[in-house]
Amino acid sequence: MKKVSRRNFLKVSGAMAAAGALAACGGSGASSPAASGAASTSTAASAAAAGEDKFASLGDFTMTVGHAQPEGNPRFVSMEQFAADVAEATNGHVKIEVYGNGQLGTEKEMLEQVVAGTVQGMRGGQFDFSPRLLMFTLPFLTNTRAQVTALLQSDLAQKVCAEAEGETGTVIINLCDAGGYRQFSNSKHPIKAPADLKGLKMRTNGMKTIDMTFQAMGATTTTIPYSDLYMGLKTGVADGQENPWVNVEGMKFYEVQKYFTEVNYQFHPDPFYVNAAWWNSLPEEYRDIITECATKMGEYNDELIDKNSSAAKQTIVDSGCEVYEPSADELKAFQTAVQSVYDQCVTEGICTADEIKEMQDIVAKA
């Protein structure tokens, strides 16, 4: 099997898929997990069945992976599919144990565990140890799925992901979308213009670009872990928050928020961090298979987000919440209000002015 460099995982080509990666990892991501697993005629799985002694000689490995999303969320579903695909492709010699819904702690705590090596992996938009990934969260950087994909599969993204191993002792084996475009909500009044955020206390996860964005529009911010956010909103610790429709629906934030604005201001990368020492201890064949299956997992995750976002939004509307959709001119006012965030990111070393231009060029060509 051709080795797929972990530093180049984002450039897994269609030709590779045609050569067997697609079949090896559950077939088309558009199918359901059950159907995908049942229909798979994986080249790797066939090789495993035919060469069971070879896989047995490589040893058995267990990979414990955590994430914060609940059952039904695209991250949860795609991670379950990933675990099934790896088990099939390795003939059961690599077992992925997935703990969702924050069972292993907050996203920051889980990443700390990966860095320490007490768990092998985690997925989530946690960038405390790899702050350069924040460059992809600049407000209003993209408008479409094609633009998001182009950014996450770019040479720039590969470079930033490769920096993580030296800085944190983790390998990022996939980079997909954490949930789709993110929206504003609050319990006080509709947000139709930047001025409507003045005086509101908005929850963030501690991500600098979210703090900068809200503060540029006059809001104050407070950090609340994702698993505690429902109660934080219910008890008034925060007036509002920002999240994609699929997260709002899955965590039922619409029960404790009244006013939503479909502003599509930001998307978050969803890095799949793996402890580098554990990763490098794996036989090359297993690293190849896991990388291929992680690539398919990311594609499936993004398809699920696109498929489920409209339905999640409708659930929120049906619950009685008000969803405001700004006009093009109103959106431009939001975009203008947060331009200072770009300068702040350069000043704080998150990215350079040249990298901002590189991202804008990638988006323009997508």
C-alpha cells in the first residue's frame, strides 16, 4: 500500500480514492453508516481477510478518541463510521473506542490528555496548543462549502497542521468542518445590526477570534465550556452565544434562547489530533489505513453538515424562536464592523498579512 504522509494527508487525491481508499473506508460518504459499512467491498478489508496472518503479525492496537458532540451530531456520526471502517480495514486488529458527548472532559481537557498521551486522539475545534489554526476562523472569510473545502485542503492548511507536531507532540490526521457556518443568538432582543450586540454578554469557548469579533461590535464575552453552555444560558450567566444550526439543535440551545440571526459569520476547522508518539509507534500499514479512513470520515462529516443544517434550522423555527435573515446590505455592515479582527490576528502572530492574502486568493478561486 502506498504510504500517505501524515504531513500531506489533506492532499489525498481522487486518484487514490479510485485506487481503493474510497472502498477501503466505507464507500460513499453520502450513504448511511449502516449501509456504508454493509456495502463496503474494501480493498484493504479484502487484503486483511486474505492476509490475516500478516495483520496479526503487526499486533493489536486500541485508539481511545474523545469529542464533545452528542449522538446525532455529524461529528458523532462520522466518528462512529470511522471506528467501524478502521475495524473492517484492519480485520479487527485496530480498535477505535469513541467517547462522545464530553465523556472524557472539555475539549481543552481532552486535548491536554492527547498531548500527555493518556488518550490517543480527540476531535474538536480546540486551538489552545495550535493557535495558528485560528487563521481559518477569521470572520466572513468564506461564503460557501467549496471555499471552506479549498481552504482546508490547501498547502497553507497542510503547513499549519504540520507545525502542530513540533509544537504540541500531536499529529493532525484530518481537518474538516466543525459544524457549518455559525450563527448568533441571545435571549434579549433581535440582532439585526452590529449595534444590537452592544451591552450583551456573549458566550465564547475562549477562542480569540470569537472574542475579538464580539468585542469589535460592542459586546462583552464570557467563557463557558460547551458541555455547560445550556445551563449557562438558562441561568443567565450569558445572554447569548454563537454556534452552527446543527449544534444548536443537537444541544437544544433553542430552549433557552429566543432570538437567532443567520449571519454565517465564521466556520471552524475540526482537527483530529492524535498523540504523535503513539501514532509513530504504529506499523506503517495501520497508519496508511487510519489516514485513509480519516479522510473519508472528514468528507462524510461535511456532507452530513450540509444535509442536516437546514433541518436543524427548521427545528429551531418550529420551536417558536425568531430567526432573522439579514439583507446583503445588513450583512455588509457586520463585515465592516469586524475588519479590525484581521489586523489583530496579524498583530498577535496568528497569521501574517501575506497569509491573509493567500487565504483570500484561495477563496476567490474556489
